[in-house]
Amino acid sequence: QVQLVESGGGLVQAGGSLRLSCAASGRTFSNYNIGWFRQAPGKEREFVAAVGWSTGSTYYADSVKGRFIISRDNAKSTVYLQMNSLKPEDTAVYYCAADGVPRRPVLTTTRWTYIYWGQGTQVTVSS
């Protein structure tokens, strides 16, 4: 039902910024909560941020709160993750994912509720 493709990753110095994009296929994109997750080698995939299908709600992990901004443009079927004040510990493969339940009224932080995943994009922050 949903196919996602991330882009925008790269190498950046600590304190710098990157904007990740998650492009979705189909016209049902607006019905899904979208989350960003990240995973470093040898570590569990962790929640980063989520935006609601209504476009009104957002939620952030404490580790990125105040630095990252998630947004969506349903007309473009795209979700963005603006990452500012990047730290070396932000280094990971970043994935976007769509909730498995359309129009879920709450945002979730567990990866188990997201069943549609992109391929990931590498973000490396140098010190």
C-alpha cells in the first residue's frame, strides 16, 4: 500500500545540518502516520520522530528534541526531517516508515507498529 524512499543523507561536521526526505508512492500517503527511525551498527533501531496523518501532530525522541524538525507535505507525498546541531552520536542509517494502521489517532514510538519501511539513508556526523 505504501512504498517509501529516503534521501538526503551524507557526511556533515558536528554542529551542521542536513535535511532528509521520505518520498512515498500512491495517493493514500496522507492517511498514515510517518516515523523516522535510526540504527547504528550493533545497536537497536531507535525512534527519532513522528508526524501524524492529519499533519497536525508531531513527537520527538528526547535525544533530538529541539534540534530536529519533522514535517510533511501531503501534496508532494513527502515527509522531511530537518536535522540541526548534529552530533557524532546522531550517526546512523535513518529510515522512514509508515504506520501499519491508516489514520491511527495517536503517534507511536515503537518500530513494531510501522510496517512500511524505506531502504534507509546514511547520516555520518564527524567530530
